[in-house]
Amino acid sequence: MWTTDIEMIDNWIEETKQPYETLFSEKDDGIYILPKKWQERIGI
């Protein structure tokens, strides 16, 4: 079974109880690791 990069990062975040979440941007072609609730901090 194959796991995507985002799934592997999300699994690591969950298993180690990190205060982060992942975001994938097609426009910028990248995976970003951001603090949880980052939308609230910037008013989205």
C-alpha cells in the first residue's frame, strides 16, 4: 500500500501529537506545515 507525502506527514503529526497541520498548495506546488488554527491567526 502506498502512502502519499501528506499522509505520512499527517500520520507523524498525529502519532507524535505535534501542534501542526499540513496544507498542500497546487499553485505554489508544495506542502506546508503550519501551526494548528493558523486560519484564525490571520483572520480567514
